[in-house]
Amino acid sequence: MKLRRSMMFIPGDNAGMLSNSYIYKPDSVMFDLEDAVSLTEKDSARLLVFNTLKANLYTGIETVVRINGVETPFWEQDLDMAVRGGVEVIRLPKTENVSEVREIEKKLEIIEKNCGRNVGETKIIAAIESAIGVVNSVAIAACTPRMVAIALAGFDYLVDMQTSRSSGSEPELFYARAAVLHAARAAKIDAFDVAYGDVNDEEGFLREVKIAKNLGFNGKSLIHPRQIELLHKAYAPPKEAVDHAEKVIQAAKDAREKGLGVVSLDGKMIDPPVIHEAERVLLLAQNS
Amino acid sequence: MKIIKKGMAGTLESSDVLVVISPNNDIGLKLVLQSKVEKQFGSAIRMCVKNTLAMCGVSDAVIEVRDQGALECVIKARVEAAAYRAAGETNSRFEVPS
């Protein structure tokens, strides 16, 4: 089981941030070669990210590279660099249909074979940033075993929907959040909520975190290190939940040692999903 | 890789390094280094620059390096980018030296 609460964005051409951001301990770090990098610096950013990956600065943190979209002349070199650099996950921007993922998969397989990595080792996160992407998200989420999560990206999506961000309950994102999350859960993969752009607005950020957490998102894409600790604290389970989870795990252990097929706690039978949830609660508590 | 024009990569921001590579009218590498940490790391930076250029197949060039406390991985990346640009090559080769 892997925690994916925080995916911290780092511009691929920012040497300082690439050199230091591991100290903030996000669950995942995303080196961005797309929107954060100007057209004239794509080559240089690629080399910077490659050498950063090879330096193993981010041990214990999931490494993700956001490549340029398949409609650009950059994505194949981005992919070549990332796989050869040993990245764990490729984030595909503006994913609208399964054929885009298939194209990436085909290329990934060739690069993995050429550089001696296991075929299928490099995972994919599809970012959903349009109305058509949301509509197709069920198929996108389930189209390959490489897919480990889908991420909703709010800015482009809201432009496509001809609306803008409001404060409060954010009705403009409600359908997309619910749809993308259902697509992820149906495919048994993780889901990231949108990034929150105003880094100085802690109250607004935490309000949005609460919405995402209550809906069931694993976490959020983040654009500033100061959001990491806030997010992790918000996802920390309450003490009662931790106490209960410990009892469930102990009961499961006792049953296993006694050779019992059925686990029970306080006279109630415990199903495997309850044990799985208890493990997740303890993992969250240990990493908060 | 033959250096045919001036190629530049990097910035003067903290933790980065600005590398300028130009053709050398003479044979060999001529390296000029400016660094706030030259006393402690000057020889390591020079070695990193020369090894990276050797890996890229650059034997003749003038290299100006203005270091702002960059890590080795950043220096390598900026030297490679400047070399590719100075050689007029657009496709980098992502190879890991053994």
C-alpha cells in the first residue's frame, strides 16, 4: 500500500528547487517539463531532470515526470529521458482518450527494452483537464495496468467548461471531482484532486482539502512546499480511528496465529476490506 | 561532438550554475571557473566539468563556469546542455556513464 496524499510540482528548469525539495518529504514529487518550462528551455530542463533523477536525491519519495503532451514535438524525448533516468511514474497531461495512453505505452515499452528496465515497470498517471477527459475517465483509468492514478487538473478544465473558480463549496468542480474519483475507484487506482493556486490562503486551501478528503481523494497536486505539511495534517486520522485500527490489526493477527479463518472483534465479524482500511489508517497515522 | 558556436545554459540563481561553451582556436579545453565555494570545491567542479565534456566527446572548447553553489548533478546537466547547444545538436543522448 502506498500513500499518495501530496504530489509536489517542481518546475523542471529550476535547479534550486530540484536540488532541495526532497527536504519537504512529499509522498510524490513531480518534475514538470510541460507548462512550467518555456519552449526555449525544454532541452535544458530535460537534462536537469535526468541528472537529478540519476543523483537519487529523492530516495523514499515517488518520482513523477510530467511530459509534454502527445500533440507536441517534445514528448518522445521527454519519455526517453525519464525512463532512462529511472523515473517511477509518467504524468500524461491533458489526457482525453485511451488512444493517447496507448501511444505512450507503446513508446514506453520500446524504451524500457532498450535501456534494460523491466517492461511495465514505468507507471502512468493520467491528468484529466477537459470535459471530454472527464467523460472518458472511466475508460482511461482502466486501460492499462501501468495506470496507478488519475489526477484532476482544474485550471484547463474550468476554461473548457466556460466557468471559473469560486470560493466555498466549489460547485463548478463537483461533477468532475465525483466523476474522476468514481473512475479511479472503479479501476482500483488512486485519485489526486486539483492544485490550489493561492499559496498564501491557508484557510481556502484547507477548505478545499476537506472537500477532497471527504469525497475520497487520496490527495492533491501541490504547487508550494508549505502546503505539504498542512495537507498531511489534514489527512491524519483521529486518535479514535487509530485506536480502532490497532485493535482490528491485532484481532486479525490473533486469528491468523490461531489458524482461524474468521476474524472477529468485540463479537463482530471483520471483513477483509475492514482490515485493509485499518492498515491504511495506521499507515496514514505513521506518516502524519 | 564539435563545438561550432557559443552555447549557454543555466542561470545565476542560487544553487544553479551558468555555463558558456565556445569554440577554441587552440587544441584542448580552456576552463575559467568563478565560484563562491572555489576554495572548498574548485577542483571537484573542474573535474566534473571535464568529465562531463569527455562523456559528450568534446575535446576542444573554451568553457566559462559561474557557479552559485550548484550540486554536481546540476553542473553536469548545465555543461551537457551548453555543449549540445554549442554543437548545434537538438537531440540529447540520455546515457549513464558506467
